[in-house]
Amino acid sequence: MKSQLFVDVHVLETVPPSCINREDSGSPKTAIYGGKTRARVSSQAWKKAVRDTFKKMYSSEEIGFRTKKVVGLVQDQIKQLKEDILDDEAEKLAIKALENAGLKIKNPESGTDALIFMSEGQARALAELILASDTDKKNYKNALKDHPSFDMALFGRMVASDAELNWDATCQVAHAISTHEAITEYDYFTAVDDLDTESAASAHIGTSEFNSSTLYRYATINVNQLFKAIGQQTPEVVKGFIDAFVKSMPTGKENSYANRVLPGYVYVTLREDLPLSLVGAFEEAVHEKYGYLKPSIVALEKTAKDLYLAIADQPKKGYVTTIEESSLVDEKLPFKELLSQVEEQVKDYISEVE
């Protein structure tokens, strides 16, 4: 490609009392940034939320499975291709196909030693090879590398036992942090026994930790790398990722807190120099006066303007959707229009470089 293109997504989202991503102790995750304790949501948690959202957006052929039980995936494809085959024979062939590709299978139930990302297309390609009695292991390895699902192309795949099967991620997702200092609080709760009408004592007593915060979330997509992986579907997948990233929410303790909200601010840029997080806007923690969203928007947009003037190039394009005011763009867009504009820009870009 003649140039490069990065799609950066900046999100400000105020989350009410919740514990959407917690440590092994049950405490909400935190991080020290700018000398202050911030609420934190790990990138892994939000990528999982995006992948779960993809299940509602795309067909099973377009998304992958992260699992140890890969034998069943290939076995199902074998049975679809050869309907009269017995289950035991299909299982043996599936194991053989996976071993030919370089994976170590402990047994059909346990599968691989570690989780592996596999698409339905890859499972089908392995099934076709083994049913054709192909003995060239290189073909099996190639089958496990080709036909990546959308989420595999975005988030990558690591296979510790065989680096040749790795897929480089085309998308990076930052840990979300609060734009301000965050304090973990404790919810003391009790539960009564509905059938014990004689005792006034609680049947159970406990505590639950939570916090609330305005989060800065950031992700970036390398359009060139994504195009090499999935070709003409790139604009659709860029649009789909932004949609899923903005609207998704990790599910930790969602029944206890009913914390599902949407962002109050989304800023998407198309950059030709480098991906650029604006987290530096919050190194100095935002201070509360009438809430955190408005001052967080002001801090983010000021930092963006300062960086564009001093160090970084201006974005090729920039789009804002917000419930507040914005000084970065002349016109705010409804989110659906923002998605359409980005999709068209990516279409134009890949048409120029083909």
C-alpha cells in the first residue's frame, strides 16, 4: 500500500456504581496514573465484550471461537461434509487433522493444552483436507492460518506451541481508566430467610466493593493490516468494531448494579501518521464541580488541539458524536452517521491502494 491509515476511537463514558471488572479479591480494578488512583477496566474485559457483541452482529461463519475443544469444531465440519460418517470415525479424523496442523491434542474432551482461536472456515478447511486423505502437513498448517474470522483478524491469535500459527492483531485496545481520582466503596448487605419467620437475625451478611467513574476508553485499528487479512470486508469490519466497542459493556456484576449505559462522547479520527491515544489529557486528574463528563471533554479536546499543533499531524478526518458541546468539529454527527462516514472513508482508502 502507498500509505497507511489508522482509525482511532476515543470514548468518554460515565459509569454508575458498578463492579464491571474485578481483581481476584473481588475489588474493582484500579491503576495509578498521574499520581492518583483511577478506576480501571482491562482491555481483555472490553475485547471480550466486543466479541460477545459481534455474535449478535455477524454469522457464525464470520466470528471465531476461543476454546480448547477444537476437536468438536472440526468433527462437526467433517460430519457436514460426509453425512454418513460415524461419530467415532469423524472424531479420529478431526484429531488427526489438528495434529497434522501442529496442535497437540490431549484427548477429545480436553482438547488442546491452552485456548486457541479458530474460525469456522479454518475448521472446514481442515475437514476437507483430512477427508481428501491429504498427507502434506504444510497444507494443514496453512489451513489453520488462512480464513481468519473478523475477531481473529482484529484481536490476533497466539499459539505458544507453534509460532507459525500466530495471527498478529490489527487492533489495539487500551485499558480504560477514569479521568479523575476514583474511590472504591463498600456495600454492606444482608439477606433474610424467607421461611424463617421467628428469627430477626439475618441468614447471610456480606460486603461488595464498587466504584463509579467517567472512563476514557481508546482503541485503534491498523487498516492496512486488516485489509491484508480480510480484504474487501475491511470497511464493514471497521464500522462493526466501532459500533460494538462504543455500545458494549463488560458483564461483571451486571445483575447487582444494572449499570448498562452508553457513552456521552465519541471522537473517531482517521490518521495517516501514527495511532494516537489522548490519555495524556487526564494525567492531571479532572476535578469535580458539576460532574466529570463536561470537564473531561474539555480536557481531551484541548490536548488533541495542542498535540496537533505541536507534535502530531492533523487527522485526515475527525468525527464527533456527543450529548455535550464540541470545539473539535464544526458539526456533531448522530452516531449512525459517524459510522457511515468512517465506513465510506475506509472504502475510498482501500480503493485507492488496490
